[in-house]
Amino acid sequence: MRSQLVGAGAVLALAAGTLATAMPASAADPPYDVLVFSKTAGFRHDSIPAGIQAIRDLGAANSFTVTATEDAAAFTTANLAQYETVVFLSTTGDVLNATQQTAFESYVRGGGGYVGIHSAADTEYDWSFYGQLVGAYFSSHPAIQQVGVRTENRAHPATSHLAQVWTRTDELYNYRTNPRSTARVLSTLDESTYSGGTMGADHPITWCKTLDGGRSFYTGLGHSQSSFSEAALRTEILGGIRYTAKRADADCRPETGYTTLYNGSTTGWSQAGPGGFTNTDATLTTFGGMGLLWYNAKQFGSYSLKADFRVTGDSNSGVFVGFPNPGNDPNIAQNQGYEVQIDATDAADRTTGAIYGVRSADIAARDAALNPPGEWNTFELLVEGQRLRVYLNATLINDFTNTDPNRNLDGYVGIQNHGGTDAVSYRNLRIKESGSPQTGVGPVKGLASKCLDVRGGSSANGTQIQLSSCSGGAGQTWTRSASTLQALGKCLDISGNSTANGAKVQLWTCNGGANQTWTAQSDSTLRNPQSGKCLDVSGNNPADGTVVHLWTCIANAANQKWILP
């Protein structure tokens, strides 16, 4: 498969395929036990024996034993306690009585697993708990036909082996409801590729979720006997079993409202420093370094940033947040933002989930949530003002608040290529912005309750910024967006990129530069991280027309305190 090189100066065509390149082998799971239940009280699929055999084969190769039964009497508290997960293999109709239902519900809520395959969604319509567990009930299906299955989540162990589109033939279920609001959708059906779909542009077919202490995985695929001889479907089922048996982790929280930063296209991204990333099959993989691939299209204030990542062996990389425009110098991100580390083998303050060199992750929580080298993981970096929470596969492993005036959490985001011996891959970088104190429109009030003002209301580059009585005019209406302050369509700027005391503060075309970055501090100062200095009213003079400039921050100085919109 050919690839695009990001940062290496060469761009080659991308190729698409059914399966991604082979995954590196990971260590064997600790042994566990799986119950396969295939009782039917309605339509019976002739593929059930093939499905049982496929799961037995998977167990023999992957450290789990299989007990297959159609006897609902197996659903007792004592018996279920033997098993890490229970597979409902093409069950139909009402298959458990009230006592058995109670035992199974207690098993799942207490930490047991559930895997539903195909007509498991055509089961127990009158049992509300089961409806929550499976995620959606069967509605109808058209004739068996070929379909394009779109892989939405390529980090989950059930779907990480798949390419973005998987073409296969199956009986394609429509569902009574869309499970997206309660489950993490892993794959959807492209209704434009077949006839008889009724759910429109968003037609989930495979998903996962949690329910109290338990985990659930469901796929609507697997109608025919031949399905269970397909390596891709077998691997999907294995991933669902491993996830629900807690032998692999994933983020199965519902996910809506995210904007894609990278899912194959590197538009909006720039490389700073040496090395770069190959871009193959919607996967970025590091080479060379030490450099930084950063998203240059926008700075972000408060947000949830998610990134799927995989390491090979003892490899190093990190996700960076909160830095100004680095140009071609990746050290700017290191020194003025923060790195959330990926390498699991380093010291506590620079290992997976650590705020590099500043704060260790919760190592016990990290260890419990981390998939080993060769398997995919998902980070969520939740930034709210100057607070950063790090989630690994949906588990909170770090909670950090920035108090360093020379660093920031709002700004640009990026990923590191560390060095020639490191191999780290990323998929599906996405972001969801949120309203917060980091955004707003209105006056900026300072000394003597007067307003930050663009002299003369002029939008010309270089116009002096001053203090003036508040009038509500356009020259006093500031938009706070991420780490910039903007008026009249331009940015609050330090002239000449200076860091000297007394440097002119002016209006200038927004360019993402470090001299246009301002961070609000808990002491009400506005600081420029590049210089570590404050926005200051010259001479502590409250008179109209007094200029503002850059100056060393002074504790409790009234002429350096600002109220932001």
C-alpha cells in the first residue's frame, strides 16, 4: 500500500483496501471462560453451529474456553459467575424466564460481559434491561445483498483491523431506534450501496457500550454459515469478546458533535522540525524527529480532543496542547504548551498519561486501562479553561490545573514524532469545542473601570491600544477566542514580537503568532506566554488616552488587572 509522507517533502497517492495492514502481535490474554447461548423461540438461523465452532476456534487460539448451551437453566447467579462474558448467538424471542433474567441482569451490572450477534437484537422485546443492554431492537431486513460497511471507530479491538470501508454480503438489519445516543457506534451501513435500508445516512450495525460495571458489544452481521469462515468477521467477534471480558479496553462512551481534524486528510496540518509522519490508510505513523505535526487551521479554547494511538515496542510520542504558533520550532510547543505523554516505559512524570515533566498520571488507573504495544488506545484530553483532564480508554488517569504563567492550555494542538527508532501511529483525531470562560464578546475593563480601547476606532495595522472611558463602541468590543483578543476583525498584538518592558501593544492582522497570545490568570492579569509579561496601563494612570503596553508582572498591581467578557 502506498503512502503519503507528511513533513518529508514527498506526496504519494493513497490506496484503499478492505483490511488494514497486519497488526503487530500482542501478548496472550490471561485465560478466561466464555458462555455461548443460542436458544431460539422464534426464527432459527442455520448458521448457529458454524458460529459456535468459530467461537471455539477463536478460544483455542486466544486463551479462552467455550461452553455452548441452549439451556436457559444455565442462567443462575452461581453458574454465570464462572464466565467473563456471555455471547447471545442469534437468539430469538423470549429465551429467559423472570428468575433467569434477574440473575443475568445482576451478572452484567456487577461486571459481567455481553456479546450480541445478529438476531440477538430480535430477542426479549418485553425485557427493558435487555433492550438497554443490546442497544437497539430489530425492525426489518431486505434480501441478502452486498453492502459497504463504513468503519467509524478504528481503535476498538473489534474493528481496528478493518479499513474505512468493508465490502461484504449479509442480511442487513434495520433497527427500531438508533443506538448512537447510548452507545459508541463502531460501524455503519452505507445505504447508498444496497436496497432496503430504512435508517438513512446514520445506520449503525456494530456498537459497544457500558452498563454499570458491565460491558456490551453487538454486531448485526453474521447471518449466514459462510460469514463465520470470514477472517475479518471472526476478528471482529474476537475483539467484542475480549472487550466485554475485560481483556482489552476501549472508549465505548457515546460520541456525538466532534469535528474531524484528521481521518486521512492532512489539510490544515503543518510539520515543525525534522522527520514527519507517513499517511497510509487514514493512519499517521512517525518517522525521524524530533518534530511536531500541528493543526494550524485554528486555535482552541475549551474542548475535548480525542486521538486514537498505537505504539510499537518501547516507542515515544506525545499529544501537545496549548501552544502558540511554533513556526518551524517544535520546542515552542514543548516550552509554552503541555505534552501528554504516550511512552509507557519512562519515569512516572513522563509516562503514558503524564503531563510531561510536570505531573504523573494515576499509575494504577493507567495500568488498568492501557492496552499493550501493538493494540490501539484512545486518549481524551478535556480542557476547561486552565484545567486538563486526561482519559485513557474512558478512564480518568490525570487531572491537572495549569498555574504557570509562561504556559497555557488553550492554543494549537499537535502530535510528536520523537525519533528514528520510535514508531507510533495515530488515527481519527477529532475535537469538540465547548462554551467556556475562554470565549466571550464585550468590553475588557481595567484600571478605574475604564475600557481597553482601539485609538480612534481605527482598524489600521499598528493602531495604538489605550485606556478610555467605556462607550460601547466597536473599538471597545473585544472577542475572546481561545488565546486571542480581537476587535474590529484584528488581534491584540505586541509590536515587533518584542518581549521588552514598554513594548507597544497595538492592533494587527491576526496571524497566530506568539505575540498575539494572551492567557487569563487567576489573579486577573492578562499574560503573554512568550515573554511571561503582563498587559499593563502605563504609569498606573487612569486618564483617557493612556497607552497600554507590555510590562513585568507585579503582584496585585491594579493597572495589570482586567475583567474579560
